[in-house]
Amino acid sequence: MSYLYLTFAILFEICGTTCMKLSEGFTKPLPSVLIFVFYGISFIAFTIALKKLDVSVAYAIWAGLGVAMISLVGYFGFNEPMPPARILFLILIAIGVIGLHLSSSAS
């Protein structure tokens, strides 16, 4: 169940970060308000996930998957470039997240 809360935390963090882009520097009211709503939900879900997960592993997964996913949002949603080096480093992030998950399962 903790990983489900961690998943929600990641998804809402991605929504909050996307709203940062959509707010255009806090000039658009709805995305500006949604930044705080989504990040608030994200922090609540993350805090609940931490009841059972190691903070070092959970935070690394949260941050790593958030970076990887928001890169995809940038590419597909905002036409940001995705050069081969960026793809390589996103793959390395994914490998790191998988490794952290496996290492926490082993202990």
C-alpha cells in the first residue's frame, strides 16, 4: 500500500510541475492555484508512504521518477527537445530507481 501512496505522490508532483509551466510565471490563475493543490496532495501522499518505506529509497524513487516523467511531459506536451544524451541519462535514472527498489526489497 505504501508504494501506491508513493505512486500517487509522484503523479501529483508531475501535475504540480506541469502546472508551473502552464502558469507562465503565475500569470494564469487556475494553473497557479493548482500548483499548490497538486503539490499539497503530493506531500500528503508522500508522507503517508513514508510510514512504511525508508526515506532514502522513497525520496530517490519519488525524485528520480518525477524527473524522468516530467521530461516526457516536456517532450510530448511542450515540444521540448529530447537529444540522445537526455534519453541515455533518463534510462540511467530508471536503472537507478529499479536498483533502489530491488535493494530495499532485499533488506
